[in-house]
Amino acid sequence: MKKMIKIMGLLLCGLLSLSVLFGCQPTNGGDDDTGFIVLRFWNGFTGTDGETMDRIVEHFNEEYEEQEIKVVADKIPWDTLFTKLTTTSSNLGSAPHIVAMSASRIAGMNLRKIFLPMDDIEEYLGVTEDEYLEPAWNGGILNGTRLGFPIDVHPTAMYYNKNLISEDELPTTWERFKTVCKGKTKDGVYGWACPSMYSITKDVFITMLYSAGGTLFDASHNPIFDNDLAVSKLTYLYDLVHTDKISPKDVGAGGDYTLFTQGKSVFYFDGPWVINTFGLLDENNESNIGVAPMPETTGTYKNFAGSHQFTLMKNTVTSPRIKEACYTFMRYVNEHSLDWAKAGQVPALKAIHDTDEYKALEPLQAFTEMAKTSVLGEIEYEYWYEAYNGMGVGVSNAISAIKSPANALKDAVSEFKGFVADEQV
């Protein structure tokens, strides 16, 4: 009898242990309104912005532990992230709840029906359109439905070597840019090392195009980035390298950065994230590198930019409680916009721009001014991102002198049309 009681007691203890073990497991989906919510957050942030986002997540988890919310951030290279997203969306054990992505990818990814609309987030967070940079706010809206919520805007600006050019000499137009570069190209120093590989040059080209009133598509989404205006802008870039010789030929990926940091080129174009790479936000910064807005064409100063957005996955965000937990995290990131700015990004929340702390981030101010008039492109079109990349190949082929500017863009448009035809079969 005693032996039987002992056995029953052990069984009871085992059952109680299992109850404790499984009764408090995280809620990762479904309609369960109880339990600790663990949100999986996928992003491709690396470098300083990746480290900063990790710290924001860590602090969020500390502050919201009592509310039983935890965020697990997974850093995945951007291209891999999008591929993985389409293959794991049905595997609820590993699929994310929140995904950070470029606004330019939302329309294309929406073809896969993976997003949960967020039309109630403005009311939940108590925010309005006026509080955010216009490009970022609208960048998450597709056909009247909010699929993305803004994090930032990141234009491309012009870095310059203070030892090689004074602030008074900085060009504000592309015409002046060519003149300055020609004057500075001497004694082993170039005006600008223009990358011929598939790189930042495509963003310089598309900014020149938008600044001059051009677009990649007409109103019916027919590609027109081979028209006379586009050819003239690419011809300008081609001439910088091959006629005006303000750049060495065949500057490979990263070669522009190398020559600039070696003091062998006056200008360098890139996004705000390299501010920290250059140490421009370090305490007692004495860098010889400055930042200015990219030159413009028309005086209206349109410039191309990207925008990171939060998106929600419909297969995992399956209850109001889980969705509200996601919204809570998004609000927390917005509330820590100054941290995000210090990571080398322009926060979408405008209120932060007027604070003394933000204004003290002097190297970020050129990007902030550009962000106010940025355009993200015709990103409501589901194949815009593919057109943008195809255009980039055309730009590369022209700068490399593989094809003439006109033929490079003509072939890029033709190949894009072929891609769309295949997709629509």
C-alpha cells in the first residue's frame, strides 16, 4: 500500500510539473487571450542600426515583462529575408509576426497575400498623418489600405572631404557639380569615384531623373525609363567618367568608398547609415568628412529615398491581443526615435527633428532636409522594385561602357517588359 501511495505521489508530482511546464508557455499565435506573448521580429538591419535596434528590443523587453510581452529579433540579410518569408509563412513555429521591410517591397510581397492590414493602428496609437514625414506615412499605404507603418526615410546625400573642398565651393546643382569636379581632378585626386558596378550610382541616376520631373513609369505603369530625359541623365553620368574624366574607369563595388577614405576623391554618395562608419557622431568628432544635400536640377528638389516600414504577417498575428502587442512595440520604437537617429537614420516621426538633441546630430541634418521632399518612386506598382533593379543594371552597363546610355536603358526596359510578361502568364 505504501509503495502504491508513493507511486501515485510521484505520478501526481509529474503531472503537476507538466502542468507548470506547459501551462505557462508563450502565446505565439491562435486566439488564446492568456499567456506570455512572444513576438518574432525579422529585420535586415546590420552595423550600428542593427546594434541599436537590438538595444531597443532589449529595453522594450525589460519594460514590458510585467505586461507579458517579449520581442525576439532575428537579423536576416535583406534578400534572404524576402526569400525566407515566402517559404516560412505557413510554418507558424518559425514564421515572424513583425517584419521590417522597405516600402518599395510591400506591393510586390502583397501579391503573396501575407500581410495583415493595419487600418486601425492610427486610432490605437493616437497618431495622425501630420506627425510623420509624408513619404514615409504614405509609403505604407497600398490602394487605400495601410500595410506598413513608418520607421524612417533614408535619402542619398553627398559626403565631401573638407581637406579638398571648402563649404563655399560645394555644388548645389548638377551643372555646378561637373564644373567643380573637373576643377578638383588633378594630382591623383578625382572629383568623384563613380561606381561602374551595380551600386549607389543607380540611386544618383534616379534622383537626377526625379529631380528633373521624370519617372520610371507613366500613369498606366508602362516603363519609360528609356525616354529622352532618362537617356540625357545617364549620358551626363557616362560623360563624367569617359569624357570629363573626373572619375577613374571601372570603379568596382566599394571602390568609391575606398578612394574617398584614402583622400583620392572629393565626393562620395551614400545613405545616412555611413555617418557612423565615418565616426561623424562620435564624441569630439574631428573628422575631415562633411555631409551636404545631393545636387538638384529644377529647384523643386525632389530626391529618391527609401523608407523602412513595419509590416504584420496575417498567419501569425491571429488575435486582437497579439496585434495590440505588435502595435505596442511599434509605438515603443517610434518613441525611441532619437536612438534610431543616432544609428544613422532619419526617423519618420517629425517631432523628434525639432528637439535640441536631434539638431545636435549635425551630420544628419542634410539627410533630414532631403527627407522632407523625398519621393519613394511608383511603389504602388507591384513590379516597381524589379524595374528599379533592372534600371540599375542598365546604369551599370552604361557607366562600364558595355553599352551606350540609350541602348543600356532601352535593353533594361525590354528585359523588364519580358519579366512582367512571364509573371502574368
